[in-house]
Amino acid sequence: MTSRVIVAAIALCGPTAVAWAPVTGGSAKVASRHPWHAPSRASSRPMTAALDTDSEFEYNYDYADTYGEASSDPNVAAVDAADRISKLLDSGSATTKRGGGGSAGARALARSDEEEIAAILEELPVLGEKGRFNAATRRYKKLMSLGGVADGPAYTGILTACAKGKIPQIAEKVVKDMIEMPPADGLKLSDFKLALRACARGARPEEAQEVLTHMEKAGVTPDTDCFEMAMRSCIRAPTGQEKAIESGARNIMYKMRQSGIEPDYNLYGALLQVLVRARRYKEALASFELLCIAGAPSVSHYQNAMTAAVRVKDIDTIKSLLSEMNLEGTIHADTAQMLIDATKAVADAGEWRLACSLLARLPEPRPVKTYHAVIASCSRAKNSKTTVQLFDQMRAEGLEPKRQTYNAVLHSTQSVGDFESANKVLSLMSENGITLNTVTYNIAISTRARIGDYRGAINLLAEMEIAGLEPSVVSYATAINAAAKGNSSTAATMLVKEMGPRWGLVPNQYVFTAAISACENDPDDTTAAKSAQQIVDVMAEVGIEDEEVKQRLGKQVTEQLHRDRAVMDNAHLKADEEKLGVGLGRQLEV
């Protein structure tokens, strides 16, 4: 028998079975009970695993899944394994002798397969209930390879295992097998629900839709729970598949309408999450409204609705959600994140009072980005006092403002002429090693422009060059405006003329408007007229496309040219008129 055992074991289990077979002649037991005779859990696999030829899915092998809890004594495990093989082969051999060999041997093998199939049908419900999805999957595939057909409890067992193990791909295949080879007691809705639960837990909307399609073909009517689980399969689908998620949700809703089933509270909740994932925020808010009709929203529902409202910048809805939640007491982490999003949204919308109120509700330390959003909102509202207060509060909490926050405070302080605070902010930037950028310099130049300090504005332009920063058209337009406030057409003309040659900047209508205003404010008629002549030369050189703007500027500059006709250069003016296409009031030749 020994040779027969070894040969059959190798045939059935592969070379690793040698370690399980008897090692001495004439005995069915292991001769020497040493550890090296025991099968290695790392290198050996049981018979069911060795016969597994389906490589599409890979599972972790668990010794206990197939043989129960392993014995602490490896020698006993080896003997048990050898005994199992021996008993199996002895049974086959005895049957063969009784049948007379040959075709009788084939019949014996067939009966052995039947015994294996019967054993699998008994094991699957147990494995499924215990959640041993690896073993259940292997045994089910073994059943299929033997040509067996699962019965009702076996289908329930393997689908239970798929649901617990989050294996929707296999669950969908099992459903297909179940429809093609239905159990004797018929198809059960509960089995389809197990498959859909596997899809929901495994985040596989494609398989969930396939299961619903199989149900439709088999004449099994899904209930609300089925559609809810199918919808939940879309929630945790991989990122970057927003279109596929939206398409899946639409298909599931379409199938539900075809079934004549009305959505309930749970389904609306799932749909809300899916629509937020798919970035269909307006539809998500509509789903939230329907959910509110069906029942009281939970915190997670409010969070999803708030996310949708923030993304579409629906400030009225944000206010309504905050009012409905009536937040009191401790702000938890999830709620805090929702408030952070809401605070930034209302701040960006200019609702600085509400933004300040929400900011005060957030636990310390408050996010730097949220602080910046509220400070910037107050700055745009020209509320310098609150802007500075929030800025100081932010620093008192140990938070270091970014450059854009400093810029927002500078803009706020200079807009109301609070130059003391503006200088303090500039000093803090220098102390903290925050270099000024073009925006910061523009704000500083604007501060000088408000009081007509064109010399200070020109000095800041020089500082930008020293710092390696290139001024923008806005920088020059602001400095020229400072010259206009300072009644210096000479300074304004100098700045207009150097923009192109020095920096390659093209003056726009705002530059020309500020420069002409400088001429209008200049008390010296001759200086104003000379400056106007130089300004109109630049206007003709760069050109003005907007006809309405060109006519307006032409009329304004003509008035300044006529303040001292003695300095008018008719030759230049004629050429400028031809280039611009407007009359400049030059003296006609007689």
C-alpha cells in the first residue's frame, strides 16, 4: 500500500505531498516522529489548494480554513494528513476490488467525486457563517471543477462569505451560476441581497448593476434595500471615476423607477452621498430636501449637504443649514470641518459678519486658511478695525500668517488711511523674513497714492527693481495716480514714457486716464499743455482699440493741449490725429 499511497498522493497533491506520506516501507504511519517530517505551512498547501487552477483571484491560504485549528504538535499534523490520504485511497482501492477494476475503478472515482461534492455542500454554509471567505471561495471553485451544482444552503453560504469578505466580483459570478443552475427550493431574494451587500462593501457599482440585471432576467423583484445597497456601492468607488459613479447612480435610479419602487429615507441618504461624490452638487441639494421630507437628517447628511452648498456657493442654503443644525456645546471634529468649509464660503461671498461669528465657534488652533479667508473678507469690506483685530488674534494663537494675509491687512489699513498700522505690518513682514512681492508693493504704492505722495510711489518702484521684481501695469497706473493726486503732470508723464522702453509694458486706458488727470490737476498751464503733448504722442504710438474710450481720452487731452496753445506742435498733432483717428483741436494751416 505504501507505494500506492506515495504515487497517488503525488498525483493528487503534487510533490509537496511526499512530506505527508509514509516514509518507511510496510507501514502506514510515519516511522520517525521528528519535526522535519511534518508538512510546512509555508511551503506546503492542502489538497484543495493544490487543485485550485483558477488564478484570476488570489487569496491568502489559511490552514485552519480547510482543516480546522492546527495542532500544536507538528508530528500529529503530519500523521493526520497521511492518514487522511491513506483512508481516501484505501476506500478507492477497496471499491475498485469489489467492482473488478477497469471501468469499475472509474465508477469508484465518480463516487469519490460525489462524496467530495457532498462534503463541499455541507461545508459552504458553515464557512460562510464563520466568515472564512478564502476557504469558502476555494471550496466553491472546487465544487464547480468537479461538475457539482450548489444547493440553496450552499449558495447562501458562498454569498454570505462574499458579503463578509467584500468580494463582489465572485458574488456576481455566483449569482450568474445560481440563475443558470437554480437550487431545488428556488431563487431567494435574500441571496441576491447578500450579493448586493458584497458589492456595497466592496465599492463595485459595475457588479451591483450586473446583479440587478440578473435579478430582472430571473424574474426576481428587488425591494428598496436592494437598490439602497446598489447605490451604496457607488459611494466608495475609486476616485477619478466621477462620471462612472454618476452613470451608475442614474442607472440604478432608472431600474428602481422601472420597478415601481419609491425611494425612502435610507435611499435618499445614499443618493445624497453618491451625488456629492459625482460632483453633482445641485442634484445633491435636491436629494437632501427630499430626505428631509422623509425623515430627520443626521449629522452626516448635513455634512454632505453643506459640502454641496459650499461647492456651488449657495450662501442662502449654507445659512439655512447652519440655522437648522443649531450647533451648541462642543464642536466635534467632523462638525468642525463642516464649519471650516462654511466659514470660508461665506467669507468669500463677502458675508464677513457671519464669517467672523463662525470663526469664533471653531476650536483653537483655527486653520490658517480659514483665518485668511475671513481677514480678506473684512479687508474687502474696508473694515480695517476688525481686519487688524483678527490679524493680531491669529498671531496670538501662535499661527504665522502667509504673505497674502499680510497683503490683505495692508490693503485694509491703507484704504482707510491707517498708515501707522500699515507700517507696522510692513515691519512685521521684514522681521519674519517675508519678502514683498509685486502685490505687496502695489498695495504700498496705493497707500502713497491716497495722500498724493508721488515721490514715495516712485521710490517704491525703484525698490522693486532693486529687489529683482518687475513692476506691472497696475504698479505704474497706481504711481501715476499718485502723481495726479500730487498735482504733478511732469512726474506722470515721466512714468508713462518709461513704461515701454524700460519694462516692455503697454499703457492702457487707466494709465492714460490717470496721466491726463495729472495734467488737469497741474496748476501750471504751460507744464500741463507740454505734458499733454507727450502723453498724446504715447497714445498714438501704442494705439487705442476701443472707439468709445479713444473718443473720451481724445476729448480730455485736447482740453489740456489748449491750456497753452503756444506750445502746441501742429506737426506732431497732425501725425497723432492720423494714427489715432480722432481730432485733437490743432490749428489748421492757412
